[in-house]
Amino acid sequence: MMGIFERLFRRQRAPIADQTQGTTSANAKVKALKWEVLDGYVPQDQGQVKEVAIVTAAIAAGEASASSFQVKQIMKRNPEVVFVSLVAAALAAEVYPESRFRITAIKKKIRRS
């Protein structure tokens, strides 16, 4: 069970490269757009941090009761990413119902002011 927490919270993010290609005017416009990668996790609300830390430490202590734990950061799923991924997967599943899908990144266009 302890391995779950290590896999979830010790992951390093690699920078995502721009994957546009070609030199036509349409591709030039796509290259000029600015995109922001949305994080899959966002910081937890301060009101719920204590409860989540207690539950997490209790689960982790189940395997190693002689150890002590210090919760440094608590994150929750980004609701915007969850919503977009569900809509995208549902639309893709309509076309290919027997297939499986894995969404690797969700990007948001940055509005220029």
C-alpha cells in the first residue's frame, strides 16, 4: 500500500514539446498559439487538509506501524481536467466503442490581452 503513495507523489513532470509541424500558413498560425498544460492535481483546500492528512497517515501506518509519517503536501484532482477528459473520452468512445483511451495531456489556450 505504501508503494501507491510513492508512485503518486514522487513523480517528476517532463516538459511537453510543441508537436506542430509543417510550414503552411495554417501550421504557422497553430505554432503562434500559446498553450498551457493543465496540471492533473491542484492544492487541496486548507479546510480539509487536516482530515486528509490523518486518513493518509492512518492508511500508511497500517503497513509500518513502528514508523512515523510527515505529510508535506496534499493535492486533489483538478476538476477541470477530470471534466475535459471525461468529455473527450466519451466523444472518442462514440466513434470507437471497443477501444480504450488514455489521455496524456490536456492543454488550455492562453488568451492574449
